[in-house]
Amino acid sequence: MKKIVYAFAFSLILSGFISCNEKPKKDIIITKMPPKTEISKNPLQVGDYSQSREVEWVGSTYTVEVNRKADSTLTIVKDENGQKYYDNRILVRILRKDGSEFFNRAFTKNDFDAYVDALYKKNSVLLGIVLDKADADNIYLAASVGSPEKSSDEFVPLVVKVSRMGQVTISKDTQLDTSNDPSSIVVEEKEDNSQQEFEDDGV
């Protein structure tokens, strides 16, 4: 009987000794796994917009109209998460004061191929084109090709120059002014169906 009592007492002392000497582990970090991005099986669109702005040029007032629409006939783009997006086609019209048309051209990402890295281009869309300024000879439009993902700020800034003869010259914007970022200015004015799903169209 004594042996049983001694054994029981010893086990209590031993367990107490272990618990007293057991230090809390401070090197254990508990983190929550980030929520998995939900991928739609159907391509999304960045969002359609329309914009109209006036500019004083060559002694008169001109109106620059810009319309962006998702185009299902263009190559489907995937973002870094694998989400599919439709690329955009952007129509630019420049109207004289009497309403007659001076310039009319639809732009796609292909128009900017020479100024966008091939690897980056695979995951990007034509984001926007917006009126920047005018001088004695040209109207300048700011354009951008970049990630279609709404929270991304990755884009290539570009300049589209339209001369008095209607000729177009495209170049990289080496002096980026963030106030003219097409993706930020235009979206604030008017945007419809942002991130809208399209029918898959078998793509």
C-alpha cells in the first residue's frame, strides 16, 4: 500500500516539476491563410466608358470623344491569377466646332506592340486613352497598356500624338504625370459594367 502511495506522490511531484519548468513558446506565429482568389470560368471585362472633352486648338474649339468597349474578337488575356479578361477596343473621334469629324480611329493593344514588352503584353489590356493637351501643331492623348486586375497599378504609359494633318505618332511617355493616368481619370468620369462577366463564347 505504501508503495502505491509513494508512486502516486512521485508522479504528482514530477508532473508539477515539468509544468513549472515548461516555458511558453513565443516563437510560434499563427497566421491566417489569405483567401483564395475566386476565378470565374467566363472572361471578365475591365469596364466600358465614354468621355468627351473640349480643347482649344489652332484657333478653334475641338471636342475629343473617347469610347472604350470590351471586344470579344480580340485575344483573351489572363492576369497573374489566371483570370481571363476581354481586351478593349477604344474609339477616338476629334470633332470640329461645327460638329464635322476631323479624326476617327479605333485603337487596340496591337497599335502599341512596339512599346510594350512581349512577356508583359500577354497579361495586359489596353486600359485607356484620354486627352492630355494641345500645342500649335498637335493634340496629345495619354494612353496606357496594363494589368486588367482592378487593384493593380501596373501599366505602361504611352503618348498618342495627332497632327494637324490627322497623322498619328505613338511613343512611350518618358515624363509620366500621374494626373493624366488614363485608367484613373476616365474611370472616375463614367464607367459601366465594371468586372462584368460575359458569356464564354467557347473560349
